[in-house]
Amino acid sequence: MSVSVLVPTTGAWSEVAGYAALADELGYESINCSHISARDSFTTLAALADVAPNVRLGTAVAPIYHRSPASMAQTAATVDDISGGRFRLGLGIGHRITMGQWHGAEIGRPLAEMREYVGVVRALWAGRVAVDGARWRSEFGFVGFAPRSDIPIYVAALSRGMIRLAAEIADGIVLWACPSSYIRDVVVPEIAEVRRAAGLDLDGFDVLAAVPAAATGDVDLAVEGIRSELQRYFGLPFYRAMFIAAGYGDDVAAFDAAAGDRTAQLRAISERFVFDLCAIGDSRAISQVLERYRQAGAGNPMITQVRGTDFAPTLHAAAEQKTTAAGARA
């Protein structure tokens, strides 16, 4: 039974490395790093390869517009080589505002551009040295180094279209801020339909779903922490559309009505939404939520830290759930 973790790229390096070492010791399936405005996710994962020598490593996720396909192929292959073939490449579209402000890049046609980008990266790993697409072209070729050609690629998705694309071209999907009900009712049925129609193996497709988690007796503090994180997501178009599709249109409407009042906007994010998404409370509560995600079809829940809470107890609690479930099956 898989449990993964998102290790933060913020804070003191000793803390980042400590979480990674603990996750490795506790038997997590993978350590993932998001590509935010902190430490570079690839560099962080390369450094963690020695700190966590057993666990898989992955980006969750890196936006395709911040590196050319050749640069992405080279960087991913390097981290994979350094880690002894333990790397998987998680890719996402990102958001128009951040891609424009951070990288001066324009998101054009997300579905077509993701399909093309993944195809170019895989072609370069396979040894092709001339790839000419609608947006990206490359004449890059590896010299004196042969990368693993089958490094897994996961695609981050929120909309039905991107979910279906991930099911068609990727080895797995990464889900951010997706309540378990949305995974059950939308994500998994779309994946199943696409892969069955294409004659692809459904069991081999990994559903990596982020689950904000906090093992804590102060539930109110954790709820406030996750609301402060979610406020940004409620202002981003791709997430807003998903929240509405997931049945939380009232939350989005209340959030919009409270524009200019941060406190009111935080309160607009309902506890119903928070507890559909998050695992907060004692070990039993965390166990129940992770099992709910698995029952929804997310076979690889990825716990993430809730702002203002201690992450180490949460790592232990989620690992205990994994061990208990395995023991029950035996």
C-alpha cells in the first residue's frame, strides 16, 4: 500500500533533509518536491538522493514552460542517473499569471502543448536528435551519456481534458487540491474510460493525489493553516473551475463576494471542503482519510504539510496507517 510525501523546498536545509531521511526510513513510496519560488525542485531532489537512498524521487510538479524540452530531458535524466534510476518526472502546465510573471512565457493551447512537450522529451531520451513540433523544436543529442529511455512521466491535471490526456500519454497523474469526492466522481471514471478504450493497463497507471495532512490535537489551528494556503488556489482559474466541478461552487461564490476582506475570504472556504480534502486530527483520523482517498481511486496519496503544523508527527502517523493496513491484509 503506497503512501508518498511532498517534502517542502522552503525552510532550513537541515529540516528539508530531515523530513526526507525520515520518509525514507519509514518506507514511503516516493519523496516529491513542488517547483515553487523556493529551492529548485530538481537540484533539491538530486541532493536528497543520498539523504534518502531507497525511496523514489519525483517532481510534483515542474511546469513545462520554465525549461525547454531539451533542458527538461537533460535535467531529469541527470537526476535519474544520480539517484540510480529512482526518478520520475512530474510535469504540469502551471498558471498563466505565474508563467508570465516568472518566466515571460505564454501558455497557448495547454492540451496540445503538453502532448507535444512530453513527446519531445521522450524522443530525446530515446536518442532522436531532431524533433520539430508546432511550438518546440530541438536538435539536442546526449553525448557520452545514455539516459534511461523509460523514465516515468506523470502529468498534473485538474480539468477533464487534461485528465484524459494524462490517462492517454503518461504513466501517472498528479492531483493538487482535488477533494476525494472529485477523484471518485470525475478523475477515476475519466482515466478508466480513456485507458480501456486504448487497450491500456488500468492497474499500472498511478494516481498520485496530494492530501494536506496534520497529525495534531489542535484541529482549529490546522484548519486555519490550510485555509490560508487555499486562498491562493481560490484565486486561480484552473483551480476555481475544478472546485466548481467538484460541487463547491458556493464556496467559490462566497470567496468572490468577500473580495477585499481576507478574513471573510478565508471563512468562505467551508469546513466541508477542508475535510473533504484534508487529513487532520489524530492517527485514526488520518488513517480514515487516506483510506477514503484509496477507495476513491487514488492508490498513492501524497501527504503534504499544513502551514503552521509540525510535519514529523504527520509523517509517522501516515506511515503507521500504511503499516497497519499491510498487517491487516497479511
